[in-house]
Amino acid sequence: MKPCQLDAIVTVSAPTLHPSGTRCTVGATRPDFRADATVGQLWEVPLDGGAPRRLTRGFRDTAPQYSPDGRLLAFLRASPGERPQLFIVEADGGEPRAITDRLLGVEHFAWSPDSRRIAFLSREPEAGRYGSMDGVGPGAEDPRLVTDLNYRLNGRGYTGDQRTQLFVVVVPDVGEEPFIAARGRAKQAESKVAEGAETGLPEARQLTSGGIDHELAVFSSDGAFVYTVSQVDPTAVDTLGAHVARTPVHGGESSVVELGTQDAASVQAVREAPDGTGLFVLASSLGDSGTDFVGRSTHLFWHAFDDGSTVRLSDAYEDDFGEAPAALRVGSDGQALVLGRHHGAVRLVGFRTGGERVILTEGDAVVTGVDAVHGDIVVAFADAATPGEVAAVRNGSLERLTDFASLLREETLPLIPREFTGRSADGTPVHGWVVLPDGDGPHPVLLMIHGGPFAHYTGAWFDEAQVYASAGYAVVMCNPRGSAGYGEDHGRAIKGRMGTVDYEDVLGFLHSALESFPALDPERLGILGGSYGGYLTAWTIAHDHRFRAAIVERGFLDPVSFIGSSDIGWFFPGEYTGWDPQQMDAQSPMARVGQVETPCLVIHSEEDWRCPIEQAQRYFAALKLRGVETELLVFPGENHELSRSGTPHHRKQRFEHILRWWARYLPTSANPGDVAEGAKAVAGQAT
């Protein structure tokens, strides 16, 4: 795969299954170079193996959900440069109709059981900010007085003046023309219409207010309440927790559902059982301190209404269900469906309230979304050959229903990762993959390190590995201690000792791969990683000088300065390294930058508030002052998610610069050294 082929990558949303069980609908999105944005539409997929058909033709249509009665389909639609709004369309087709025009868009929504209402979440701006007042742009807004540590978020900005609130709207009859509804007028009964209303949109009633954010709204089984995952207290420094809030649909104060266990201190998703007897809750522990999040697996709990008890259904040493909490579903038969990270895969697992567990998908697939109706189950998934497809789950296996990867295959064939287990210096098994380029070799090798640290690589199709392997590099990637999906002991192994066993694991895996794969050239090695992967890359090149070159991207490089500059700086570095200054220094790549000899490209985004750009600037300056070969590549308008969801032209340019760097120090026939200088000249360097 080449950088110019990014626009052939199609990914799919979680599917929504029609109540008839005959078809499902997904949102299929891809980067588009002409629009310089992600574009996508909704596709209807028959479960009998028929050909999928495109349902909508908006600029970016996503997040489809059928109404429980099957008559309507709701989804989010974004026009170019605009925020997503809530739309509905008849399930059998027709003209989609907008039912919101929120200034900051709609983030999430859910149908009521009777299909008459939709609850949605939207940020409510403080007056005079974020375009809420004509003529007042960002530079003309009043100053912000910050009094708390938790005041901003990567990708969003400041949080205290744009809290995410809960709204409910009555679904209009799509057959009426035009939509007439109340807006900005005195409150009226939901069935009434405001005289003179001009928006053509139904009135959305705000159910929550105040200084906390709400997420992942779902209705109770009787439709009387809406559950949300809500912050405990954004001003507190002694907890990172979130709880289950229950808000009456027809007005009244929200209340907290007390789960009564510290093991579920950080709630991530909630669903009520169809019979109304209790809640399935995805949550994790935060330890005795209320802030010890390091390596904590997310588990499934059952909270019974009759006696108020809460029991954990999942095993502490099995899957971690934190990969996609929003994917939690409860079928009409009462079975909870969750996605579990397990040894480099993400599998679908079903649970009953009594703790009975069934593994519904096996193998190397990475399940990304699920829906179920009357025993029929459909999923979105990725595997080694595709970044996203839809399948029916039948007899424990996936029966593929789509072929969205056909566009990608027309341009490039996937290079299949080879699963491999290496050994660390202390004998600990290290699980991972090697992606080999075409040809016999010997091939230069790139040791690639994932972020997190509590994240994981999988064997699914991955644009990074495909681009580098297609350019002639053998890509070596593993899940060292500190990663997710191998149990809590594995995830918490680096607490208070970053740069120790994780460092030994990635080098041990590299050594094992070099011994086991003759096509790998041990004399031509590179290393790269982003976020925590940037941390471990910077740490490694300060201690091991065998690598010809390195790339440190959006790195967590100095725990001390991270405290005041990152959106998570007030808790993240201390929980991982310990708060003692000597402990931080002992685990800091910046404190060892004087030991680095390896040429290093430093990549960062200007609006990265997770790992702020000062981390990159200081690291680059320190290398430059010491005479180490280095460059700083800065992307304007991008944040920490550049490589995953940045603008298409920036994502393409990022890959081009990375290949240019490898061409200089590790040239291949597919990525020759003369390309490096030509690309640098075209790129237009700032000096």
C-alpha cells in the first residue's frame, strides 16, 4: 500500500439489525482527498447473502439505528465543515429529514422502546462562546478563569464552558410536510405545536444541566428514564470515576444508581435488561486511591434492582472489555454482548445474569461492533485482509456479508501478518506479529511500538504496517508487558517501572524475530512509535545504539512537564511512574536525552493536548543542541489522533515524510535513498 491509496480504506460502524432480522445497516466511511475529510454513507446489508445497497448519499452519514418498531432509521449526518446532526428516514427508503440543528452537533443518541422519542447528547455552549453569539469569534471571547485541574480534553478543547448535556425529542411523523415544531418558545406539551415556529424542527427538551458531562445515553426498558455514564465530579482530584445516572424523561432531577462496589468505580457503559430487573454495567476499578487506573481491565457487572446487589460476571484474568464499551448490547433474550480484548484479538462474548459465559467468535478477527435481535447476531469486524466488513455470527463463526475491501484490493493486496511469540530477557513470552514485504530479503527491519500503554496490537489489517511493508521493510510489532488483553497482572506490570520489563520485552521480541525469520536483516534496524510508543522509542535509543534511525511521534517524553501541560497530566504520569520526583526522573526519556546517538525524526501535532507539543519541541531542541541528526515535523490543525483521524492530506504527508526518513537511513529498492532528498526538497522545510 502507498500513502496515496489511503482513500481506498473503508471502515464500518457498528451495525444496526432490523427487528425483522432480515437485514442490517452500517455506516461505511473512508478518507477522501478531494474533500480533505472523511466521507461516508449508510448501506443496507441483507442477511440472506444478497448484495448490499447504498441507502443514503450524504457527505458523512454515520451511526445508524433502527427504531424498535422497525419503521424508521435514525443516523447522524454531517455536511462539509459542519457538526453532525440527527436525521431520520423511513426504514424502506425515502428522503432523510433533520430533527436537530445543534450548534455543536449531536454526539450520541438512542431510541425509546416505543419508538416515539429519541434521547441525544449534545454540548451546550456557554453564552458568548463557540459561535453562540454573532460576531464573537474565538479571539474575541471573554477570558477563561480556570480553577480546576480537569479543564480541557484533546480533540475537544476546554470543557467547563461546553458540557455535554442530555436532551429528548419527540419523533415527528416523517410523512408530514413540512416538519412543524416548537423551538425557542414557551414549553408546551410534547404533542402540541408552537404557533409561528419557523425552524421546521421538533422541540428538543434539555433534561440535564450543570457542570458535568454525560455520555452514552440509553433508555430504561419501560421508556420512563434515560441512563447515562456521567462524571462523578470534574473538580475532584481524588477520583477519576464515572457513575450511572438515571434521568426521568418527563422532567425531574437525575439520580445516581449506587453500585456499591469499588470494583466498578469507573463506569464506561450501561444497559438495562429487557425485563427491567437490573442493569448490565461495564466498569473498572480505580483502586483504594480512586485514581489508580493503570492496567485495570474493564469488566461486566450485573446490578439487580430487587436487592441492590452488584456482582462481577467476567473473570479478572480473562478478557478486558474496555476496547469498545459503547458496543455493549443486550439481546431480547436477555444475553449481554460485549467485546473482549484477548491475546491480540477482539472477540464477542455473551453473558447471562447468572454468570454463564459463551465465546461467540473465535480466531484472529477484531470485532468492532455488534447488534442482536431474536437470536440473530451481526457484527462489524476487521481481520488480516480487510479493515472493515459486516458478518453474521452463525455456529460460532463469522459469515461475511460484505466486501468493502474490494476497492482497496483493486489498488493493493494485503501483506498478511505472521503471528509469533518471542521471549523477553527473563524468559517471559511476548506475543506479536511480523509483517514481511514481498521478496526473499534480507529486509531492513522496523520495530514498531504501540501507544497506550494499556492498548494492544492485533493481527488485523493495519495501515501503518501495510505502508511500511509495501515499501520494503519487515515490520516487527508486539504487545509487551503493560499492554491490554493478557490479564491485569500483565497490564499493571510497568506501574512504577516504565522502561524496564516493557523495554526488555520489545527488544526480546525483536531478538527472537531476528533469530526466527531469516529474511530479516539484523544489521539494518529502525525503531518507531507514537504516544507511549514514542516514550519507549525515545527510552530505547537512549540505552541501545544498534538502530540506524528512529521516529518519535506524539511522545510522552517528560513526566514532570507533562503534569501541567497535558489534559491528563494531573493524574497520568504520577500513576504510572509514581509522584516522587526521583521516581519520575528515573523513568524519563528526557532525563536521558544526552545518551541518544541515533538519528531521530520527531513528529507532533500543534493541537495535541494529550501529549502536548512542548514534549516534542524540548526533545528536538535537546537533540539538536547535542549535534544529533534530527528533524521536527509539525502538523497544524491536528491533535493526538492525527494518524488515525487526521485530514486525509495530512495523513498522506505524514506517511510520505516517514518513508523519506527511512529512505535516508534504511533505503530499499521500493523506497530508495534518492527519493528521500527529492521528497525533502518538495516538502518545503521551515528553517
